[in-house]
Amino acid sequence: MTESNEPATYRTVRWVGDSATGWLRLIDQTRLPTEFVEIDCSDVPAVWEAIKTLRIRGAPAIGVAAAYGAVIGARSQGTDDAASIRRALCLATSYLRTSRPTAVNLFWALDRMDAALASVDHFDGPAMLDRLLVEARKIDDEDRAMCRAIGRHGALLVEPGQGILTHCNAGGLATADYGTALAVVFAAHEKGTPLRVFADETRPLLQGARLTAWELVRRGIPVTLICDNMAAQVMKEGKVQLVIVGADRIASNGDTANKIGTYGVALLAKAHGVPFYVAAPSSTFDLSIPDGSAIPIEQRDPREITHGFGRQTAPDGVEVYNPAFDVTPADLITGIITEKGIIRPVNNLAIHEVLVS
């Protein structure tokens, strides 16, 4: 673990060293915004724990972290025997899949790591590890490029002086580099477009307050933090002209799972005539499922609500319902901003034309 003052630049998740002895380094996001701490993960249980406890979070970042975790796991039974590496990789990816169920990037990245060794029967153990690290770095680099492209496409939607509301954190902390929803804000800001972000605090773990506001303040972008139940009022007052959120899984019809509360924001946006956009890379689409009813929704520890950040705020024994995500129906989504362009209208045909064609 390394602790330091906030650096001028940072990498949310990265690999340090070579394939045989290297490790995964990531920002412990549970310590932000008051502490900037990086932690090193050198075994699969540590990577699993980091994903499960939200030290690393955001669908794209989870996928990158899991890919590097697969490299670590593949060498856990020795590096000389190719059969041992294959066996260890299978065990590692199977275990990492159990960390969080909703974000499809986790499974997408681990499938790619499993497939990376499918055609390398002639490789010895060290060469197999090198091949796995190459694939993990490729996933990392691709995510960085996709985020930048999402920013470029989305910035075209932002008009000078607009107020943009976002929910949860879909910035650099949720990806390998630039973010998804916040990539649009960053790109527009870098073009010189004046804007203001209204950041929902995002109960119960306050990712909007702790993470989104932290990223925007560091970049000098005007941001106003609001409680989740204030979104309707700021829309009614005409302060918000655009809503942009991220995604953890998007079904083939466009139904979108994102942090709990997103569905409510979409309903409010529709009621107030505010365009509602989702920003996500193609890796977040799950074209194998027809609609949002098939998206598994993670249920989290009740203590996140009853004892948030260590202080009890509810009576002992109270029943708690704590889903981490909800699903916004496609008909509430104005468009989906991807690295390949903006999908409008949001339906099966438009999605397949942009992503598959």
C-alpha cells in the first residue's frame, strides 16, 4: 500500500512489472476523497476483494482489473508447466466471475483472457504468461481509446452554458483512463465549452459526492453537488438541460443497468423534457440478452444503509433492501454514446447497426 498527496496525474488501474513477477496496482476508491491511497494486489483473492468491496469499481475498470488478476492467477501453480498455467487460469477466472454479477465488462474481459490461450498449444509456461499479459494490456489500452472516442462523440451534444446532471461516477476512476459519462464533460470542457455539472451524491455509498465531485474539482470544471432527492427540483428550476450517465450492462434492446437511482433520474428527465443519454463502450453491451429483465442485479450488504461509513443511522433489526443497480427502459433513453457513435433511437435495430454492422 502506498499513500501520498493527490498526484497531478493518476492511473486508476495499472500493471507493474513483468508477467512472471509483476502485480496489479489500483487506487483504493473507498478512501477518496480525503485520502489518495494506492494498493497492490499480488494474488487473486486480493483482486477479488478489491472488486467486491468497491476499492475498484465502474464496469470498464472492473474488466481491466479482472484481466490483470487473471495473469496473476495463471502463475499461481507454477510457471514452467503449460498445463498448470491453463488449469490455474481457469480457476482464477472462474473465481473472479463471482465477485460482482451485474457489470458485464467483468465477464467479457475474463472470457477474452480464457480465449487468449486457446490457440497457443506450442507455447511454454513463460510464453503463455507473456501472452496473457499482452491480452490484459490490450484490454486496458482499448478501454482508454474507447473512452476518448466516447468523449469526442458526446461533446457534440453539449451546448455552451448547459447544466449537465450525472449520477454515480462514470469518470476516469470508473475506467482505465478518461471515463464514459464524464468523458463527454471532459472533452467539451477541453474544447472551451462553458458548462456546469450537477452531481447527484448517489446514495448509499456516495460515489457522486466522493468520486465524481473529486474528479471535476481536480480538473477545474464547475460542479454543484446535490442530494439525490434534489434532482427534480434543479430540473424544475431549469438548471439542467442534459443528463448523462454511465452503464454496467446494456441489453440488446437498449435497456440499461446502472447505479441504483438512475431509473428515477430518467423518469424525472422525461417529465421535464430533458434529454437523457447513456455513455458506454461497446464492451458494456450484452447482446445475448433480449431486455433488461434478464440482467442480474447485485444485492449488497444491508449495513451500507444502516451503518453507512461506520455510523449507525437506522434501528437494530430493521429490514433492508439494497440493490446496487436498477434498469432504465430503453424508451426513456434519448441515445447511447459509444466509441462507434451515438445510437439514436435506442432499439435493437439501431444498436446492431452501430455495433455489429
